[in-house]
Amino acid sequence: MATTAPTETRESASIWTLPHQDVSVPTARRLARAHLCRRQLAPDAIDTALLLLTELLTNAVRHGHGPYVTFAVSLLSGQLILSVTDTGNGGPRTRHRCDALSESGRGLDIVTALAAAWSVQRTAAGHTIWAIIRL
């Protein structure tokens, strides 16, 4: 079951927990879009954030495990920080070059191109991948 309202951890951060299912990716996009629009971010920043969030969540759903996936959206010092946490037992896999007709395998290349920075933090319960957009 999706959390319908984000948990406010501080004025500038919101966290949602959704089922570890494919349908959670578009749900997360809708929740994040509404949240970012309320924060009155520029449309280009919102579009970039939603694309990054989609890539991070899709990887978590495809490669992670467990009943839930959690994502957070934080505004801090002129930066938008997106993070996705799952209970997967590994971080991003080694990327292989995709051919022009491949339908998948470009997610982290997109993240690298659009984010000012990104990384993965492993925890005892799984891992969190985050990306930063400068506003």
C-alpha cells in the first residue's frame, strides 16, 4: 500500500514508501511531481528530477528485493536530492555498452548525464542510490 502523504523529516525533505512493484514507478512520479510543483520549481528542473527518479526507481524495482521501496526528495542549499532505498544485496551492476537498438541498459548513463553527482551507499538492510540536481 502506498503512503498517500509524504513523511516530513524536515521542512525541505519528504519520504514515501511504496510496494516493490512496477506500478510504483508511475505512482512515485505522480507523487514527486505534485510535491515539486508545490515547491514551485522550474518546469525543466521538475522534468529532470522525474526522469532521474524514474531511472533510480526502475533499477530498484528490477534489481532490489523486499516488500517496499522508499524514495525521498530533498531541497537543500540550492540542490534537489533524490534518493531511492531498497533491500537489494548489491549496488549498480557493471555497465555494458548498449547497441543502438537496445531497449534497456542506459539508466545509469542517463543519471550520469543529468545529475551533478550520484552515488550508492550500502547499508545492512540494502542500499540507497542518490542523485543531485543543482537548481
